[in-house]
Amino acid sequence: FGRPTCSPGPVQSTISPTLLPVLAAAALSLPRMQADAASLDPITKKLLASPGLELSPAESRACLVRCIAHGEAVASRAAGKRIVVVLGNTGAGKSAFINYLHGCKFQYEEEDKMVVRDDSELEELMRIGHTNRSETFSPQVEDATDSLGSGFAYADCPGFLDNRGFEINVANAANVRHTVCAASSAVVVVVVNYYSLRADRGKGLHDLLRILLSLFGSVEQVEAHAPSVLLAISQAPVTHPETGAAMSIERYMRTLLSPSGLDTATGEVLHALSGRVCVFHLLGRGDSSWLTRDALLERVRGLPPIGTPSSLFQSVLGSEDRERLRALIAALGKDLRECLSRCELLVRGQLGATSAAGFGEAARLAAELLELRVVEHGFVSSLVEGEVLAAARESVASQVAPVDALFLDGGLDGGDDAADGERLEEARGALRGVGELLTAFAGIDVVREPLQALVAQAEARLASAEERRAEARGRREMAAALQQTLRTVGAHALGEEYNVVREVLALPRAVAAAREGQARRQRALERAHAEQLGALGESGVAVRPREAEDRHAAERREEVLRSAAADAAWEAHIAAAADRLRRGERRRRRAGRQAR
């Protein structure tokens, strides 16, 4: 359709003087384009060379993050510009549209293939692809001063629904947002291939409207900013293929605005843009309803700019992109969990390596997973943060299980003092391992505060268990010493009340002896601690002294609590004995008065 009725003009054999500045500018931009391509990492180059190549989860993540980093560097060229964002599916003719506005002259080459003429005074500003494979890796930003005026720039955006792998497609979506957000203001031109309106019941149009809806975030936002959007129909036939009648914008509007095949949301988006449609031809053909280059430039200049693009535009993620991202994040989360499980074995001494190094590796995996937040989409950020936090919480819960076990099945009930001590030491070792996890993850904001809260709870439970055991030991110690004191006092023939008197008189000596025993234990404990630390210092081992100091601090706390519990038990017994003595004295007085 619409093929030229005359041959293109002759190719110029000499270079016009007006062409020299253009060639110079092209020569300057060529190294930049080559540098952009050279900066791609091997994984990305491999994926670009082999579309559909399946990458490992780690490779997929690295490719996605690096592609977005590459796009961010390109996006900086839009800083402070009044940017014209040109969107469309792959093959819609976005690059040709920009080159047409730039002033390039076109001609047909082969069947229905339009190219910039060799004798065009202006070379193509954007590289045009003629296959169904996207030729644009990230938005290409070029100055538009010559065509639109000072401060303007074109952004030739990657084709959405890209055919080079989901990693490239997601990176394209993020890079479009980064580019738009870098600009001072933006307008949007959506290029729609005429044939996509006809093919597969307008699926191409439906997909494009869905992308536009995702970019703006809601139907309401599209409606509010519709005056800043232009819908341009490309590659449309100038005449009807059978009748030869001229095709006007009104006839194309009837096709374009048909709601057939559209859901409610995309139908509302199309309706909002119904007054923002134009049709053009790269050779300037068509009836008076078609826009020429000058008319197109005037329409684009007249679009009211969106002044705060960073607060409006979103990264566009399709349903398939979301599912692939969900699967990728789950796979990376599985790797993180497996690494944390190995760390738990290291903490328990079941693997021959240091746990600190293992937790460092886990922190690296968590940080790499969180790097996916560069997509800048709430769906992705929520998933990655939730995955990292869940994995870290599961690891902490697993490691502090020995602490929780202290409160199960009569734990620390005093039935086996040695076993109770072993269980407490296992719980302390578990918390030391969690401390190593916290140290490794200190720079990861998503998990730092939640994990600190979990560890604080576990530490409080351990302190409660230590206090309970110490108090039980102190009470048992007091009970044994009291029994010995009572055996020494013995029973007297004068009766129970006389025995209470003897007990009260003996208790101060028993308490003094108990406290002297406590002091001896504390001195012996300090000597043992000093000897252990000295032996460890001579061994040259770096980690064990710290663990020993932690254990010594716990033993000192327990000794203090044990002594305090024993003292409290002595005080309570002395008070009870004194009360018994007073009650007995009152009974004797009442009996004496009754006898008189």
C-alpha cells in the first residue's frame, strides 16, 4: 500500500557544504555509541546475541541490574531537557518518526521498506531497524533543538514486549522511567503501526494501550494528562487498496477507535486519547487530513508538558514479566536460604570453616537480591524485600530454637544441673551465631531493625531462663544449708516453741556461713576465668577468647543471681521464723493470763 508512483531522486555525488556540520556531529556521536555497546558485560552481550537464551538465576539478576545501570548512564543525557518520549511496540516506526521530525528525507527500498535517502542533507538521528527484533537497547536521547527548539530532546524508547529475553524487557521498562524522570518535563508520542490495528483483532493496539496505562499508573492519570499525549498512526496506506480512494484521518479513526477486542480499562484509555490522534507519511503524502512534517512539529511543540515526570511515570511490567520476576526472586531467595542454612551448621561447628565468612557470603547474596529494586516498581521492591526479610527471619528463628527449648518440657527445672548448664551454653552459642548474622547484615536496612527486635526478644528469653535457673539453684542451696542448720539445732524436749527460739538464734550464723561460701565461689570463679583466658591467649586462637569472655560474663551473672536468690530465701525464712517466734510468745502470754 502507498508505494511511490515515482522513482526517488538521484543520489548526489558530492557533499553539500551544509552537510559538513552534520557529518562532524555524527562523527562525534559515533564513539559514544560504540562506547555504550562496549560497556555491556559478557552476560548481556550473550543474551543479546542469542535471544531466548536461558540464564541461571544469578546470571539473570546480573544481566538485569547491569542493563539498568547502563540505561541510567544514558538517561543522564535527558537531565534538564524538555523531552519528547516516543513510545511504541517493536517495529512501530518510532525511530523513523523521530528522523522524519529531525528533517531526514526518506525513500522506499525493496518492498514496503522505508530508509533515509543517501542524499538526505540530514543523516538519521536514530538508527532504524527493519526486522522484528528491537534495535534499541535503552532510550536513545538526542538533542532536538534544530527541529523543535531550544531545550527539547527526543527519547527513542525501546520497543515494549521486547523479543530478546525478559531481562531486557524489564530493563527497557526501568530505563524508560529513568530517562523520563531525569527530564525537566515530558510529552508523550505513541506511534502505532497501522497494520497492528488490523492484525489479530487489534492485539497490538490493546498491548500498547495496556503499556500506556501501566506507564501512567491508572486510567485517571491517563485522562488527566491526555492533552500531553499524541497518538500517531504510522505506515498507513495513502489510498484504499481496492477502490483507490484517498484514505483520510476520519476513516482511520473509525478503525482505531473501535472498542472491539479491548477490555474496559484499555477502552477508557483509548477514549481519553480519541481527540489526540494523527496520521502521517514519511514521504509527506496523504490528503489534507494527514499531518506534514511542519504540522507534526507544531503539534508536538503545542503539547502541554508534564512538569513533574518523576512523580507520575511508572516502570511498565507485563503479566509475563511479573511472573518471571517472581520466579527469579524465589530462586535467588532459595540460594540465600541455603547459604544461611550452611551458616547455621558452621555456628554449631558441624562444618570446617568460620561462620563469619559464611554470613558474609549470605549478606552478599541478600544485597545482590535487593539490587533488583533498581527496577523501581512497587511489585518488585515488595517481593525482594519480603524475600530477604523472610529468609533472615527464618534463619534467626532456627538459630534461636535452643533458647525457646529452655522453656519446654520442664527445662531448667533443676533435675539435672549439668544438663541444664549444657542447654544454657548451647543457647548462648546460638545467640553468638545470630550476632554474627547481625554484624554481616548491618548494612542491609531491610532486615537490620526487624532482626534486632527478634534478637532482643531471644536475649530477653535467655536472660529470663538464666535468671530462673540461677534462682532455683540459689533456693536449693539455701534449702540444703537450712536443713543442715536444723539438724545441728535438733529437737528439744521443751517442745516446738523452744525449738523455734534455738533456730532463730542459729540462723545468723548459718547466713554468715552461706555468704562466706558465696564469696569463695566467686573468687574461685574469677581465678578459673583468668586461667582459661591466659591459656587461650597463649594458643593464639582469635575467636575462642571472645566466646570464653561471653561465657564468663554469663557465669558471673548467674553467680550474682544465685547468691541474690539464696539471700532472699534466707531473709524470707528468717522473717518467717521470727513471725513464728512472735506468735508463740503471744500464745504463752494469753495462756498465762488465763491461768491467773
